[in-house]
Amino acid sequence: MRDPFSLEGRAALVTGSSRGLGYAIARALGGAGATVAVNSRDPGRAGAACASLARDGVDAHPLPFDVADGEAGPKAVDAFRRDRGRLDIFVHNAGHGMRVPFLDHGFEDWRRTLDVHLSAGFRLAQAAARPMVRTGKGRIVFTSSIMASVGRATVPAYAAAKGGMNALVRSMATELGPSGVTVNAIAPGYIATELTRGLHENDDFNAFVRRQTPVGRWGGADEIGWAALYLASDAAAYVNGHVLTVDGGMTVSLNG
């Protein structure tokens, strides 16, 4: 039988993929056979990530640009598509987080957060979707967060950006679905990466996560990569407009 999870012959672009969740997503897609463009603002980081992925047998290519740059980003997407002759999968994962109380949150930080997570996702997904619509097939995946659906103090801009992202996914899915392009998102819970090391090493916060997560642990970055592989593959051809929560049950526990 044909492997519905195989991505052989396909080209994928993952933003923010030089480390953390993005790197795990790039590795999962590349491990399934896709050629992967690795994005970072830092060319050195992108190159180092590609070298590391190559050691795992992944065909990876650095694609450095700032996702918040309204001109450079779409141009880079087009350049990768022309170079590879196709673009089958686009994953918008780039982002950053900051914890500041609402009353102390500066507007420039608010705007930067929405630019990176939401506005950049809109622009880059638009650039990726155009050739997908022409060919009649494509997969677009956003990295959202459980913060879009549960209340958590000190992350107002991040939560707002992810909430807007989920709404964008639903809107895009209804419009692009008839053209053969599916649009979905992954909403991770607390995942142990280098970016969350400070939280993971905080005894009180670590205890909170383990207590509130029914499976009793933090998630691993590879578990988000595998979720992205599913949504990018033929196995998820009938999944469209969905936000896949990968949080060990934390959301249902908090809402219960």
C-alpha cells in the first residue's frame, strides 16, 4: 500500500525552523522525504540547522529572512518555489514570546508580536497559496497555541495573535479548500525546548504544568513535528480548517 505519510518529491518551507518547534517540524517533514527550506533571521543559524538536519538525512536548504519584513518574506517564498520548481507545504511557525503584565505592555511590543505571528503569517501564506491554487494542491499549517483558547496572565499580545491566527485558518480553509489547498493549525501546550528552558527549570511552574496536564509531563518538540507531518501529508487530506491541540489534555483539564 502507498504510505499516506510519505512526502517524497515535495517541497516544504518552515519559518522559524533553525531551532525549537520549527526545527522539529522541519526534521519531521524532511524525514518523510520532503525537501525543506529552513528559515531564520540569522543566516548562520539557518546554515547550522541545515547541516544538522543533513546529518539526519534531510535535504535542507537555508532561507534566511525576517518574517516581519513585508517585502523580503514573500520574495523569499517565491524564490524558493522557483528554485525547487514547486512549493507543496508551507508552515508558519516563526514567533516569539514575552511575559509582561497587561498594564505594563508597550504598544511597540504589541505591534511586533502581531507582526511576527499574525501579519507575517497572512502575507507569507498568501504568497505560498497562490502557486498552490494554480496547481490544485497544497498544505498550509500554522503553529498556534493553547493560549488562544485559555486565559493566561502576562501574554496579552501573544494570546491575541494566536486567537487571530485561528480565525485566519478557518477563513482561509473555507476559501482555499475548493482549490485543493487545506489550511490547519497546531496548538501546542507546554513543550520543553531551549526557548522554554527557564519555565521548565522553575520548580513551581514545572509543578503547575505537570499537575494541570493529565498525562503528567511536558510535551516534546518531536511530538509537534509529528503533528505537522500528519497535517502536511495525504493522511490529512480531509482535514481542513482545524486547530489540532497537542497539549497532553491541559486545555480540557483547565476548562473542566
